[in-house]
Amino acid sequence: NTYIQKDVKTVYYLSAEFLMGRQLSNNLLNLGLYERARQAVEESGLYLDELLALEAEPGLGNGGLGRLAACFLDSLATLEIP
């Protein structure tokens, strides 16, 4: 409630783990976020369906994305960014 009362800015981070190739649209649907994501992308003048069509299937086994996400979140926490 403190954040709402003070109307502070909030940073949202969607881990790259959720952005794997064609699984992105599946994840958005399963999380109930597809329509919200579509609207957010359109506010930027782009179309989600077109972006999804461009997304290549990832090469599995590259690793490192989970560690990178942890580093980002650690930095945000250290900087006290909600």
C-alpha cells in the first residue's frame, strides 16, 4: 500500500526465461496476459502477432539466462527499485 499511496514508479521485469521463441505466445495465453501484452505492444506502434512471427525458436542448452535474470533482480533490489 505504501507504493500505491506515494504513487511511486515501479519497474517490471519479465525474465527472458519466458521469452523463448514461439513459447512466448503460449506463455502469455497460459498466464492470461496475452490481451494485456497485445495492448502494451500496440501502444508502441507495433503488433504482437507480427513480433511473434519474427521470433525464432531458441537453441536449447545455451544456459546463462537464469543467472542473468538473477543478476538483474539483485541489482534492482540493491538499488531499492520496487
